[in-house]
Amino acid sequence: ITVSVDHQLLPNTAISIAYLNTRERDAQGTLDQNIDQWGALYTPTQLRDPGRDGELGTADDRDITAYSLNQGAVTSTRTVNDDRLATRYDGMDVVLTRRSARWNMLAGYTYSRTRVDLTSLSNPNNAFVNAGGESGGRRHNLKATGSYELPWKVLLAGNFRLQSGLPITRGWAVPQCTGTVLTNCVRQNNLTI
């Protein structure tokens, strides 16, 4: 869906405002064929996520439930198209243009947000813990470009671009329980959430 309005503010000066909305349906992803048996295949474990700083006992810690594959349990995944993996995009563009005999200017600002419903249905950690949320893209984009014609038909041009950072995706390699690691761990080896 795209809705836009263009308007001439002054002679040789125009503004354009547009709203964009897209939804990718039936996205391709990985699906566990035994999704109805997750209650028997996985054991939920309460953990304390150490947060972005990686240190337990600080302000960014939070409680989460991770799912550890039971010993001897077997999963079977396949690639499918599933609407539960949909991606949504909302954006707004504002563009200002100005032209004259010797110079041109274009400035634009874009606000955008991309969300994903679920990242994967390959296991309960991907479906519930890693679930959905912000996905890629930069929230704020500002761009300006212009040109000026100098004597002798020499064209001077410049561009300026300012962007916000990308959303952070952090992974935590959950420790495996051993004889020395008894808390905040899972029995499964190589579990990253």
C-alpha cells in the first residue's frame, strides 16, 4: 500500500509526502515437522539472561525460559512457506525539491520500521524466545543532494547522508550443564538464543 501527496509550496519548490506499507506473506523458513510434540521433545528451563554486557547481576539481566532438547530426542525440519513468518514494513518519506536556473536541491527524510512475526518454527527457542520483533533496516534516514553550475559549464555537486544504526541482534551461548557448571545452564550442547 502506498499513499502519497505532492504539493508545490512555492514556484520551483515542491514537497512530497508518502506512506508505504508492505507485508510479505507466506515467507520461506524452517519448520519442525514434530511441532505438536514439542512438549515431549523439549524441557523448558528458567534462565537468567546476562544481558548485553554479558555479566550476571547487573541491571540489564532478565529472566527467560529456554527449551533444551531432551537426550535422545530427534527433530525433523523442512523448508516451507508459512504465513506465521510474515514480515511487515511501515515507512514514511518526506522529500523537498527546489530547482532554479543554476542550482538544484533535493532533501529527503525516511522513517521506517520492519518487523518480523517469527524468525523460525524450527524449535521452541526460535518460536518463543527468539520470536519476532524488529528486523533489519535503519529507522531514520536523511539524505540531501544538490548541484550548482559554475562558470564555464562546470557543475559542482554534493551529497550528504545521515542514518541511524541498525537494530541490535544479540546472541547468548547458553552454558552446558557440567560437573562444575550447575546453575543457569542447559543439558543440551550448543544452544544459542
